[in-house]
Amino acid sequence: MGALDHLSDLFDCSSGSSHKLKKKKQLQTVEIKVKIDCEGCERKVRRSVEGMKGVQSVDIEPKQHKLTVVGYVDPQKVVQRVIHRTGKKAELWPYVPYDVVAHPYAPGVYDKKAPAGYVRNTYEDPQISQLARASSTEVRYTTAFSDENPTACTIM
């Protein structure tokens, strides 16, 4: 916002005394997990969010049960709209690529229902993230046979 815009806002008499600035929504990519069985379900989910104000693009990956919405939207409003319009269970995308997580096969992280190459996001749920951390004995045993450890045990 430039100096002239600021001055014109200060001396603007048209809006009255209760002049509030509206915050502009930021461009966001919202990923949602929703069950998509057939082309009819895909069309129903697509139409439920295409009409929303601020939506710029909608992408659906039926095999991963993933809906991606790009636009100036609120993620919770998009999820609520999908639930309301389709009657399907929907939630924000709970998965991250498995190479992002330190221990992808820890209890609470590994999910059989996750798409290939993905595990459950543990950063949002503090109870699961505690389970995903390695204990000190785990770390001690894994570093004992590590190539990076110069004092590691070498059995060949």
C-alpha cells in the first residue's frame, strides 16, 4: 500500500466513521480426503466446490480419494461445503510423503489405507507424534551399526 493510498484512506469521507479494512484471503491449495468410487461421485464432488466464491481450480484424483482446490478460500469452509453438498465424509488431507517423516513405520504413523508412498501426518497430532519419535535405545542400536559412526561395530 503506497503513501497516496494511505492518505486517501485517511481523508476518505464517503465510508463514515466505522471504516474497517477487509483482510484479503490468500491464495491457498486445500487438499481434502473424500471417498470417490465412480465418475458420478467425482462429478458430484467437483460440482460441490466449483461454484464456491474464490475457487480458481479443482483437481480430483479418484484413485487416491483426493480433492485439490486452489483459490482464495478457507480450508474449513471447503470441507464443510463438500460434506453438506455431497453427503460424504470429508477431512483435510491427513497424509505426507513417507520420506518427510523420521520414522514412517512407527505405530500411529503407518496407515494401511494411505496411498502408496504416503504416511499419516504426525505433526498435527501431538499424541501420535510422541509415538513416532525414536526412543534413546532405538537410536543407540541404529547408530551402533551406522556407516556414519566411526566407532560403529563392523561385522563382515
